[in-house]
Amino acid sequence: MAMHTLANASLSFDLPVALEALEPPEARGLARDEVRLMASYFGDDAITHTRFTSLPSLLRRGDVLVVNASATVNASLAAKRSNGEPIELHLSQRLSEHRWVVELRRLGDDHATLPLHTATTGEDIELPAGARLRLIAPYGDHATSGDSRLWLASATLPEEVHAFLDRHGSPIRYGYVRRAWPLSYYQTIFSREPGSAEMPSAARPFSARVLEALVHRGVRVAPIVLHTGVSSLEEHEPPYAEYFRVDERTARAVNDARRRGGRIIAVGTTAVRALETVATPDGRVSPGSGWTELIVTPERGIFAVDALLTGFHEPRASHMAMLEALAGREHVESAYQAALHAQYLWHEFGDVHLLMPGRRLEN
């Protein structure tokens, strides 16, 4: 069986290609909320295996689920370099009306693409419908022409950006997803504010019936916004700055729940990043918005979040370090070995993992 060998200083494992989710669960005969759910408790290292529809039974009255209300956009565009080479361009982050952070990708076999590292400052990129984009400078610390996959760029579009993307763009997808799927497959039930280059996928399994069961359980749902940039897995960069917003209502819900003994369950690493950006070491959260460069590590610690619902990640520092900050290295390692043994599915169309404090019987 083919393998991708993945490792970092904190976790090392082989991910079988067979465990990569190649298509949405709907294409596998499942409802969104019927994907598998592994709950691991870092109080006693207990692990349970169930379906996502059982999530409400694992929570308790007074808990707060913090979800990302950012909606995914059609951030992938067919493009052409000034030398005539066809490429794929990903819009990662909108910095202002005309300025973007973009990713350039060269075309590979079949539908696969690979990072393009040969672009140069001042290069013009042709987009559909007469739109154009000019590369201003490599983006990121220590990035230079000839080795950067991300660029600061200025864009000239013939219409409002979201209308343009709806007309000419498509969702970003990577090589393990074998066919194109409509944008609706990359939205969650919480999607409200367009801006994410890639789906905040931890919330994908939520459905109306799961939300209704959570309400009956006495669990509150509170939204934040964090617009995700591209997260191409070929590179090892830490996460770049992303726009976020935590409003007064959500900050109050989090603070009230903590004061009353409720737990704060972040849905996705994006929710952790947003909350922790405005959290103090005693766990209190304040309203805030702007660009966050926070990287959550075991050394920094986690202040406001008690539990995390997330997909299964390759051992890249930005995500695995966050899991270790919450649950500890040994627990994350044992949980991932359990997930591999039970053949959970990885990536945005895969299964989900709930990391919980305490012991299993406490829930």
C-alpha cells in the first residue's frame, strides 16, 4: 500500500493513501452528519468511536460551541503568465480593495497542481474576462523571487470580486480530491460571510438535526469569523496572518459559560486562533477584530478553549502544535495511532476528532 511519510518534532506516523478522503461523504452514501467521530479524553486517554450525530450526547448543558461563520469563496482561477504558460491562481487573502495575497500553481498531471516558484516581481498574470493581476513582491518572511509560492499582488477586475469569483472561479481542491465539486460542498451550515479561500472544514458535518439536538441538550452555539488563507500541504510554513472578528455577543457567551463552569469547545483550529488572539492568560475573552498572526504552541499554551472539534491533520507544526498545546503530546500521539488503527478518513471531506478534557465517564 502506498504511503505518505509525515513527521515533525512532536509526532511521526505514516498516513496510508487509502485513508485520504477522496470525495465528500455524500458521494459515499452518507449524510454530512454521518461521518465518523472519534472522541479522545486527555484526562484519562480514553477513546470512543461513534458517528457525528452522537455529538450532542458527548456535551453537557452550559457548554458553548464556538463556530466559524466564514463562507468559502471560489478562490481558484485559471490564469496565464506573461510568457503564455497556463497556471492556476489561488486568491488567499484580500488585504484591501485591489491588493491580495495570491498563490501561483503550475499544472501537473491530470487535475493535480504544484507550487510555482519561478515567478518574478512585476510579472503580469492574465485572468478570465480581461481581469489582470500584477505581482508586487514575494509574500512572507525571507521570501524572495524564485522561491516564493505566495505573492503580494494588485488585481484589476471587471466587476465586484465575489460576483467575479462566482462567475469565473471554482473551489480550491488538492490532488487527493479526484473530481470537481460545486461550491456548496465546501460550505458549512454556519457559512454567512464570504472570505475563506479554503473551507473551515471542522464544521462541515453539522446539520439542522444535530443543531436541534444541541439546543435540547442546553449547548449554546456562538460564532466568530476567521477568513482562512491557502494551506497547501507541500510546504512547511507557519500560518500567515488571517483576518478575524470576535464580536461582543460571542465574547460575553464565552465568559459567562466559563464563569458558570461550562466548557468552551472550539469547532476547528480557526476558532481556536480567533479566540486565543483576544484571550488573556486567565481565559477571559474580549471583543476584537483585525489580522491575527498568533501561532498556538505548547510553549504559548491555550487560555480560553477547553476542547476542540477538528479534522485529522498531517503532522505540520501549525495544527499539530495546537493540538499538543491543548491535550499534550502523548495524548495526541495515542489518539492518532487509534485513528489510524480504526481507519478514520483524513482531510476536509473526512472524519472528525473531538479532543475533550476530563475523563470519559464525566460526560
